[in-house]
Amino acid sequence: MPVDEGLAVRLDPTRPAIVRAYLPGAEDDAERGAIESVQEALWHLRAFGLREIGGLQARTVHAADWAEAWKPNFPVQRIGRSIVIRPSWRRHRDAPGDVVLALDPGTAFGTGLHPSTRLCLRRLERWSDEGRVRGARVLDVGSGSGILAIAAARLGAARVVAVDTDPLAVDATHANARRNRVARVVRARRGSIPTGESTFDLVLANLVASMIVELALGLTDELRPGGGRLVTGGVFADREAEVRRALNAAGLHVLAREEEEEWVAIEAERP
């Protein structure tokens, strides 16, 4: 099961485990020698009686596979009532009222497949229904692919600042903003908070619990006093109380929470 905020796992010894290893390509003789060495090592491990060890399977993975193999598992997704995530290589027939985000995440986080992303998108849609997004100034902390920043822009935000410490994420956000024709609204740059900007009406922080706790005061400072709203994603349910305490201590008032598959999004307001 996932542990440490979903960044690691705990093995269940009652269930089978599969170990995969990827090695650089070599000549046929060298490959056969490596396979035989691993098979011999597994035979020795069986002598310890640790648990049943199955057979070894080996196959060649061509370089082109890495760029394309994941794409069939990234479908068109409808999130909430109107937000549709369309991979850039797929087609979608828009329904009335659809807000379609054409996305190519590359190596950056944020495809809409993860519960934390879906939770933040649904909260953003609710804010839009309440009239909070159109014309708003929005900050996306840890923008990844830019999915939340672009959704805010497509829902009518006047200006969106997207920050991420990973330069590949910044590049992905720029590319996806251009793809969705919101490059004039979404401005991505490498960094974190404080942004040095004037305060924002809405702040999106799809991070992990430890980072939200660490950045709680900084996130509060980025919000407009008197009604600025924050949504935090990436929180495991067992860390929710800790995150709530940090947000309250930073001067925020927790308004709502939503859970999906052990992940929680928390909405808070700066009074």
C-alpha cells in the first residue's frame, strides 16, 4: 500500500511481489550471460527458503517504446460536470458547456488520472460555478503539467501564475498553455513561494502534506485578505488533521474537504 504521502510503498508479504529491472542493451552473448547469472542467483536464493520465487522472464524493450507505450493508458476523461481532459493525440466531440483541456504532460505530473488532481479540478469547477474564477488572479504552486493553471484560464481567470521547481514542469506548462491558446493568461516560471507578486484571489497547491505544512504561512501570504481561497491536494487521509492544524495556525479558516481513494483536498479561506 502507498505510504509516506504516496511517494513510497509498504510491501504486503502475503501477496506476490514482482521485481522489474531495466538494463542497457548489450551483444547477444552478453545478454545471455547476464540472464544465466540472474537465474543462478535466484536458484541460490531459493535455498534460503524465504518464500516461493518464480521464474525469470526477459525481453528486449526498444527505445521508442518509452515515448509511446504509456499513451494508450491515458484516455479522454470527464472530471466533474464540464471539465474534459483530452490527450493531445486523441479526439473528442465536445458537448455543450464542455471546458476541454488539450494536454501532453510529458514527464511532468498532472494528467488527471491521479485522485489529487481530480479533486483540485472539481473544486476549481465549484469555484467557477460560484463566480469566483472569472476575472480572478490565480496562483498554481507546483504546476507540473500546468493542468490546474490551464483549467483556471479556460474557466475565465484573468491572470494565472504557475510556479514549479522542476524546469521540465515549467516547459510542459508553457507548451500546454500554448496548445490551449491561453499563453497570454498563464505565465509559468521556475520557483516557489513567495512569488513577489501582489496577492491572489485563488491559490491551487496540489503538493504533498509535508510541503503544505511547511508552506502554510507562505500560502496564506499569497492569498488576498478578506475572502481569498486556497485548495490543497495531495494529502493522504491520515495526514489531514496535521494539514488542517497547519492551515489554522497560519490564519486560514477551513471550509470544506473532499476525499477520493484515500486522498483529500482541503479548501480554506483567508478571513
